[in-house]
Amino acid sequence: MEVLYFIRHGESQANVDHVWSTPCTPLTKRGEQQARDAGQRARQDGMTFDAIISSPLPRARRTAQLLADELRFPEESIECLGLLRERDFGPLAGTPGLQLLGTRDWIYEDVDNVPGAEPVSAVQQRAAAALKYLRSNPGRQLLIVSHGTFGRALRRVTRNEDWTLEYESDFPSNPIPHCTMTRLI
């Protein structure tokens, strides 16, 4: 791998509903269009990829399929990699995003202390393992399709930054917008 691009999936139903994401949350119609548009922009910019590697979660997988279609990349060649999945929010999954198990006075960092929720430090460890795997890919230009929390962790890993930077503010620092192509390497 010489070049690594990252794209977050399109808008999901959990985003619209303002709930902590669940593994099976689908893309909205708008999210599907965002993915198509991103693929069209990439094609117009002359971007090509030797490999498209996606989180196995449906919203990322569907985004990868739509991107591949626009890029004329064979859909059957999309690789799914479990390391790229979104943070597991445990018992928060599907609950209102502005609440933390019924508590109104909380900060984003408190999610790390919810029993059953995956801490950001663990997400960053997964990102480091994913980067190691990606570096072994024989393709020169790779596109990763994944999720916001994972994408921020992967970005930090490529910059040799600490996982604690996720908590520079009350909400995740440096958010990654839906369907925006970002070069990480």
C-alpha cells in the first residue's frame, strides 16, 4: 500500500433518529445518494483503487457497493474486514444519542465507562491492527469504507496520535462527515 483513502458511510437511519448506532442500521435514501455522489466525484477526479475494503456492517457495505458501482470497480472484489467495524456502544445502541442511560449530565468521554461499551482506546487498538493489515495489501491505492469513530481512530494511528485526542471537546473532536473522501497516507 502506498496510498490510503478513507470514506465514512453515508447518512444512516441512526444518524437521522439521533440514536447511538446499532450494527444493523441501514443507510437512508439520502445516504445512498451521498455514496453515489462521492463515487461520481472520485471518478471525475480520476481516482482509481486497487482495493476497496469495507466494514462488514450494512451501512458501510452498502456505501462500498454504491461507490464501487460509480467507480466501475467489481462489487465482488470488495473485501470486508471486521477490524473496520464501528465502535460497539453496548447497551447504548439504539437509545437516544443525547442521553447516557437516562443521565442528562454527562460528557462524551463517559461512554468509555458504560459496561459493555467498547472504549475508544480499544477502537484505536483495532485501527492500529487494521493499518498493519492494510500495509500488507499488495494494492498500491486502497479505499477504506468505515465509520466515524473508527475513522477518527485510524486517522490518529496514521498520525501517531494518542487515542485521548478523541476527547479534546465534549463531543468527538475532528468529526468525519458522511461520504467525504479523505487521504490518510
